[in-house]
Amino acid sequence: MLQQVWPELKDADKWQVGQSYAEATSDDVKLLAASLRRILMAVKGFDYVPETLRSRSYAKAANDVLTAHEGVNNFYTEPAPMRVLSTLGNTIPGPAFQICMQAALVVKLGNSYGHSYDAQVYADKLLKNLRSDGWAMYCSKFMSSDDRILQKLLYDRPISRLSQLIQQYSLLELEIQDSDVISLFKAAAAEKILTVKGIVKSLLAKLTGSDMSATFPT
């Protein structure tokens, strides 16, 4: 019933449901917490859950995506956790922003073998909810130090996927405050594979303090 009347509820009532979920989780009332969680996921109601618990919920869902992505049969196991992450709400809480972006991007970029087709719709669902300033913040503050994403861009298929992502979300039109990321995007958009790999190796060398040329493929 709550799921059916959700659109008509006032914000105060929605916040009360979110608070009830937080209290049930804190008090370890598993059945109630699980029931409220299912309802909140169904109605995209996690925006009404207290910030600390929201952040933990988003971070856990994102970690589940990353675990699936790095495990066996990842193309088949990624869709389920990515769907969960995409249905938590419309606004990613600040503390979980970086890991949620990382989770969505590993799904979008895939790996040297390909990508999970069935997980794409859920990754896009999360990314389409981002405003341009959200994209700009990730690209300006996090991408050049995100070694999980950078290491993917040492391989041809993920670079090709990045080129598609740049066009899909108009990333070159953003106000990005990181010249390395701007150069990376321009090279990827122009499909300059070797240039992309050179930029990525340089960024990884800054992170590790070592020469990447002998470690990763050309």
C-alpha cells in the first residue's frame, strides 16, 4: 500500500519512512528493515533516508558492483548489483559519490575482453541522473587519480568505450579543471589510442612514482 500511495505522500511523511528504515537498521530489526528497504528501492525513496545511512547504502551497492566486475563471469554478474545501485535514488550522497561513479564507469568501460551488455541500461540510468556539475566534479577532482579507471584505459576496447561515453554525455563541453583529463578526453574522442595510453601511463606514473612503460602494454 505504501508503494502505491508514495507519489501522493507529503515530503514529511516520506522522510518519516526514511527515518523508520534508519531506525530499523540501527536497531537490527532485520525483517522490518528489509521490507522498508524493498519499498524504498521500488519508489526510489533513498533520497529520504538520513544522510549517513544513505551514504553507507550507496557505498555498499557500489562496492557490490566492483566486486562483481572484478570476479569471475563478471559480464553476467554485473547487472544485478548495478540495477540495485541505479534504483537507490536520484541524488548520490557526497561521501559515496566517487565510488558510485567508479562503479558506473567500470561497467561502461568494461575490460580488454568487452563489457556487460545487460548492465549498461542501469549504469546509464545512474549517469543520466547526474547534472553537468556532477560530471565536472568527478572529471576535475577524481578521474586523474582513479587508478582503477586509468588502468582500464591502457587497453583498446575500454578506450573505444570512453570515446563513446564522451559523445554520449558531451563530456568535452564540461568545465573540467584538470588539463590532463581534458587532453585525455580529446585524444579518446579523436580515437588516438597511443596518445591516450601515453597520457594514462604518465598519470599512473605520478600516482606510483615509477615508470609505467615496462609494466603496461603499448
